[in-house]
Amino acid sequence: MIKQKLVEENSVELSGALPAYDGRKNLYSPVEFQNDRLEFHVSLPIPTSKSTLPNGEFSNLLEKRQQHKLFRISIKLVSKIDGKELSSYLSKEGDDWIPLPQDYLHALDIILRESPTEKCISVGRSLYSSSMGGTKAIGGGAVGLRGFFQSLRPTQQGLALNVDFSVTAFHESIGVIPYLQKRLEFLRDLSQRKTRGLIGEERKEVEKALKNIRIFVCHRETVQRYRVYGLTDEATENLWFADRDGKNLRLVTYFKDHYNYDIQFRNLPCLQISRRKPCYLPMELCMICEGQKFLGKLSDDQTARILKMGCQRPRQRKEIIDEVMRGPVGPRSGTQGREFNLNVSVEMTRLNGRILQPPKLKLGDGGHVRDLVPSRHDRQWNLLDSHVFEGTKIERWALISFGGTSDQKSYIPKFINQLSQRCEQLGIFLNKNTIVSPQFESTQVLNKVSLLESKLKKLQRAASNNLQLLICVMERKHKGYADLKRIAETSIGVVSQCCLYPNLSRLTSQFLANLALKINAKVGGCTVALYNSLPSQIPRLFRSDEPVIFMGADVTHPHPLDDYSPSVAAVVGSMNWPAANKYVSRMRSQTHRQEIIQELGVMVWELLDDFYQEVNKLPQRIIFFRDGVSETQFYKVLQEELQAIRVACSRFPGYKPLITFAVVQKRHHTRLFPFETDPSSTQNQCLDENIPPGTVVDTVISHPKEFDFYLCSHWGVKGTSRPTHYHILWDENQFTSDELQKLVYNLCYTFVRCTKPVSLVPPAYYAHLAAYRGRLYLERSDSTAYTRSASTFSRAAPPKATPLPKLSENVKNLMFYC
């Protein structure tokens, strides 16, 4: 408002310019102002209410009035930016070492973003508006809003605007009481039980649900917005506060006297809205402000509804994006483009991609079909007449069940029999008899860690301490899953496979095969290998007698509201050559939200040592795929982590392998739509299907100078495919584009869990799974480790990361995490 008024009233001093404003401290203008330093006063009408209390809190409605407020604005010239550097950066002629002129790019980004920002709610680089198809309740006090992502990027075709459709969850703008009724199961009936208070854990849950949410009050007129800091220790009816004369007033009486309002929910605490001084607001008088992104973790149901809102087939998604570009809230909707002589094309960039051919695959010798080329359009293959490449022999295993009706439990013998048969068809031996008869426990056991541990230890003892596999059947998803995995893998030393009773009632061949593939991989087998080994495919770089290791690394962070749990880093490495289809993992916890892997050196050293034990040689080349890095962090990560890898190598005397360091990104907003150019018709159109597996794009929209490419290696069944972006930051192996693209695509066929190419190169995929498993180890169901009192007034630094429990030697070198 201030900026608009400033521009309206001071056209002459601003040289007739319409400057763009970033909402904070910076104005960008296409021309110079009259002076390098200017000062203005702008007056705006603000509805205010005069308060009768020193802390400005509860105010007297009788004294409200419109008041003009005066704002002083001082403007000084800080820099003049021109586009010359950017032009030479983007042109092929420019020197390689010219850095990207970030400040100029940033200025252009703000200019293109100003108009959408005025009309939409902005979250990060995305903008959301109810005008783009309304809001949709997704349950639990949250609503889904549609919007678009917008970012300016330097590409080979010059500057390009990356626009994509986006959906996210916001807090519903309703009263705090109805919000809590929707958000928390145990408060569903709150409006019927007004005398209810909060006991024990409930108080913590309510505080967690409301902390940091912005609210406004409805018992008086004010434009003020507050942020919830916490809850009062006392219930509302027991709260007192001092007025400006130091007289103690009872809150309930104060509201009756001042506002003639009887507080209904007297046994609930009030909202505390200040860190330092006591400022209390009764919940029933507070409303949640609009336009706040939903923080915290969405439930499974909420996630499913949000995904459904954002799941469009390619043609529909393209139409939505085209609509944004032409629409009233998009990047072309304001005057800024004309003002700064910036024009964005309405048409999407057209380019040619290539489609890589699928590799020939090698299956087990015992099967009828021993090799095949995935020739279906989705590149899936089936194992109908084939064996897995390496089947395992599972003699000693046990089954434990949690919950389930007596009807469901009666499926178990049939399940064991059919799973054993399906394994046999796939060339895997699973003994038809478990080592002890199936154990049936109640779901309650999953809630009690010590009880669960003693039950599992008893099973291991019954198998004279050499159990190979534990199958767990649960009646539903349960948070005790985390404890079960941790106990099995760190304390007992056995791999486990969980499944749900509802899936046992309809045993399909597909379900049994998927289960068998996971079990086989966990126990030490593998699904497929490439028929033509990597040395035969890339002979210039690879040789059978010069082993290569593929590594993947990822870091998972806690969800947004969690400000103390550690982050978890995982690194995996291939342990066989030239098959390169079995990966061992290492996991570590590290400082909260730390992007760089702190103990990368140690983990890489351990993996190289393991590789040496398996192959009897150290790898001559290390191909390292790093997931989970944002663009701004690329070179910081490269600098520190490449050094860590080198240090790890130097612990082996005279060992200096050639290293390639590639960043893998799935979380970006580039979408590729297949486009039909039909010579016979004038009508060119976007096809309503996804780009085929093997689609590669490495021109036009890729980086103007660096080595990167988009590869879509999977078939998108739902929605619009998201190609994976591979950005090679360091390459001592000197791959050509074709060699690296072929290598990555071929590796995507060797993922152990399924019989189709996956969307992410397996080392990165496995690192992601391993890091997720590490996070599970920290999520104790009886978690008391992390409860911090909310009354501490300053935000403490994140505590030292709780170390992960040590993996048992029995599972350490298996793919237990897949």
C-alpha cells in the first residue's frame, strides 16, 4: 500500500517510473530518479483502536476510529545493474570463468514476480490464488490451493521463464476452536463439551497444532495480527493479569466488564502471543489468518488429497500452465514487463529430445527365458517364465503377526504356501515350514518397545540365533513399524519383510512376486543384470579387470515444524563389478538441517574397504551421485564433499581413483510434453500421454555452460512425468554426454524392487531409502528423548545429533533397507 501511494503521489521525483518492489527493502527502476537520495512522507488510513491496557492487548471498543498514519520513506541509490554481463554469460563467446550475474537475474526475477505477488499468496518461489480453481478442504483443518511456480533461468536458448502448476496446503481460515475440532481427533466434540479441559499429552498436541500460526481477534476492531507462541499453563478461568495501575484483574471478569462477553470454554488454556510478557487471548475469540502455508506433517489422507489435486494428465497440465501465462494473475499480467521492456513469450519452448534404447537384460539360468529386451511401450517386463538373476536359499525363517481378526489369521497357512510357491517359480527357495510355528500377537505389542524386543529375541533364540528372515504381518500401518525395524536390524540382526492383512485376503500373483523380489534382495540375491556388461557398452572407459564403484548419497531432514531432530545422511556403494547391482549402505545422523554430509569421508572409506573385501581390488573410478542438493548449494557441496572423498581415498596408500561427481534432482519444475508435428495437418498438438522412458534432453533448456541433462527413465502412469535432472559438477573420467546418459539409463533397469526402469538412478534411490530407514531408527514410538518444554523463551541451538544405533554385523552388508 505504501509503495503504491508513493508512486501515485511522486511521479515527478521518480522520473515517471513505475518501480518494482520486492516487498522488503529494495526498489528496482528502469530509469534513474531525480536524485540519488530522496525522502518522502506517505499517509495511509489505518483503522486503530485505542487500548486501555499498557500492553495494547484488550481494548475498549468505544474508542475505535479511523486514523491516518504517517510513514517516512527514504530512498537511496545503491547500484546500477546492466545486462551486458548476462548477455556475455549467455552467449557462447563469453569466457568460461565468468560467474552468473546473480544480482541482475534477481532483479529481473522480482520485476516479473511483482504483479503476481500483489494478487496471490506467495510461498517460496510459488504463488497461490483461489482464482485458479478455488480452495478445496483436505481435512484436518487444512485446505488445498492451486497456484504456479515461477523462476527465471539461464539456459542455452538464453533467459527462460520456468513456469509450472503447483498445489499446496494452507491452514483453513476459521475460528481456533472449530480448527482444533477438525485438526485433533480427541477434540471432535469440543463444542458439545464446553467444560472440557486439556490433560497430559493433549495440551502438548494442541500447542504443537497452534504454535507459530498467525491469528486475529474478533472481540474488537483492529488490524493487528498475532503469532501464537504457546498456551498458558493455567486454564482461562484461573488467569489473572495486572492492569496499568498494577491492579490484579481476573481475565474472565475483565471480558465480561469490558466487552460484555461471557467466556464459554473456561477450562481451556488461553493462547500466549508473546515470548516475554504475559499476553493472553481466549481461544474462542481468535480466528486463523488466511494464506498461511500448512506447516508440519500432512496425514496420509491429506497427502493423498493434495496429490490428487495436483495430478493432471500432460495435456491438462499444459493447458493450466498456458492459462497461467495468459491469465489475470500470471507473470505477464502486470505493467512491469512493458515498463522494463521485458517480454515473455506465451508459447512454451519447443525442442527435440532423443529416445535411448532399452538394454538387454540377463535373468537366472534356471528359468525358461534367460534374457530379454523390454520391448513394451512402458518398458516393463515380467518374470512369468523366468528366474531372478540370483536367487537365494532361505531355510530358516519365522512369521509374526500383529492384530488381525480370527478370519484374517486363518489366511496365514495359505499365504505361506503360496509365497513359497511363487518364490520357487522365481528361482528363490523359501522353506515351506517356518522354524517355529507362526506367532500371533496383539497390535498392543507394537506399542511397547521392550515387550516387542523380548518377543523378537525369543524368536531369534528359538532359531538358535541364525534366523535369515522375519516376515511380519500387521492389521494396519502402525508407528511401531519403526521400532520393529530398528530392533530387528540393530539389536537382533535379521532382515524383515512387513505386509498388511488386507493384502493377504486377495493374494495376487503380482503382490506375491513383489514381496518375493524384496525378500530375495534383502537376503542377498538380486533381480536382474545387464546382458551386455558395462565394459562392453562403454569400452572407452570401463574394463572388466578395472573395477568401478557407483555411489549414491542423500540427506533427509525433519519436517518443517520440527526444529531439533537430527538430519540423517546415507551413502551407498555398489559391491560387485561388472554387474554393479548390489549396494551396501552406511548411515549417520548429523546436525539438524545440515545440508553437507558431515561424516562422508568415514562412510566412503568404509564402503571402499568393503568393496576391497568383495572384489579384491580398489575401484579405479568412483561415480558419485548426490541427491538432495538445491542449486544454491551446488558448489559448496562439491567443494566439501569431493575433498572428503579424496581424503577417504588417501587412507589407502597411493590410491587416487578418478572421480565423477553428479547431482541428481527430482524436485524441480521442468516438465516435458510430447508434441505431435503432423505434416499432413496444420494442427500441431500436445499429445495426452507422457514422454516415453529413455527420453533425454540436453540442449536448449539445459545449462548454458555446464554439463547437465534431463532424463526421463520411467513410464509415467499417473499425472505428468517429472524427468530427473542430472548435473555433473566434476568429471575426471571425462564422460561424453552419450556415454553418461546411456550408463545412467542402463543402471535404471537394475533396481531390485521391480521389473521396470525406475525414475532415479539406483545408487541415489537406494541412498534415499537408506536415509529414510535411518530416520525411522530415531522415531521411537515411546519418544521421550525429544520433548522440550515450550516455556523456554529463546530458541535454543539444535542439540547434538543423537547417534544412530549401530547396525548388526549380520545385516550390515545386506540390502536390508530396500
